[in-house]
Amino acid sequence: YIKKIRVSSDILLTIINQVLEMARIESGKITLNPESVNIREMVEAMNTVFESSLTKKSLEYQCSLNVVHDQILCDKTKMEEIILNVVSNSIKYTNPHGKITVSIDELDSEDEKNANYKVVVEDNGIGMSQDYLPHIFEEFSREETSAKNEVLGTGLGLRIVKSIIELMEGTIQVESKQNIGTKITITLPFYIAEKKDVYGKQETKKPSLSKEKPRRILLAED
């Protein structure tokens, strides 16, 4: 009974969070908070999150990282949300003993201050029909099949992912064939983090306040 309550609560929380996120996106209130992020550490942490779900379904999982600049400026929470949504979908819609591959590669960049990443998530799951593909980014959109109806979802995940990617000035492309699998390709541009971004700016000596000059202090209480 406790397990059923916990599972139901998790599902309800996911639905509420996704609906609220869509509301923020539509109202234009969603913003990016860039910080220095080590992509290798982030991917390793994300892989740990997927471990239990992969083990439950006996799925083969391969993740490769091929980047020159692993320290970038990005919104860590939003980046994690993109990967979490896309890989979680692959896990949900891939039958037991299936295979999921994730590759993150750095592309050539004309600007030496930029790092362009390509993220590819591919599975041999149940896939989607060609008729449904044009609708995958629509709100509350889910393909009506017996296999998909057994998997709980809101139909908001990919819509949110696309909105975040566009906010980050990236692109997302989906290829899928029914009963063969799905391939999602994401490209994202980032600024390369400098040493001051990674280690923080050196603390500068605070100037002393002159006693000769009078000071005015305004205290505002909300």
C-alpha cells in the first residue's frame, strides 16, 4: 500500500511540475542561469540516476563522451532536464533486453570561445509511426497505441525539452520507425568556461570608507 501511494505521488508530482513548467514557458518567465559546469561529471551523475531503471528492464546502455572542452558555461538544471527527459523516454518505450546508446560529441566551431555539442540518444524501442511524428512536440500529445497506453505519461516532456533547447539557441531532430526504434539528435552551443568562471574571481581588497565624507544609507523592507 505504501509503495502504491509513493508511486502515485511521484506520478502526480511529475504531472504538476510539467504543467507548471509549461505555464512558465508560455508566459515567457523561464530564464537561463549559466554557471561553470564540467560536462563529464554531469554525465556520470546522470548515468547513476538511470542505473536502477535500466537494471529493472535488463536494458543494454552505452554512453560515450567525446569532447575537447569539458568545462562549459550552461544552465546545469536545464541541461540535466533535457538529458533526463530524452533518456527516460527511451527507457520507458524500449522493451526489456533492448539497447539504448547516448553519445555526446563536440563539433567544430568557428569561434574559439564557443563549444558546440551534439547529443544523440538512440534506442531500438517501440518507436513511432510516420503519421504521428509531426505532432510529437505538441502539448499533451501521445500516440494512441496499446504499448504506449501501458506507459504513464503526460505528453509534455518533449514539448518542454524543445522549448528549453530553443531558449538555449539549439536544435532538436527526431527520427523514428514503428517497432524499430527512435533517434533524437540535439545540438547546443555553449561558451567555454574560463579559469575565473571555474575557480571564481579573486577577491579584491575592499576600499576603506572615508570618515570625512558623510554617508546615506537607505533600508527598504518588503
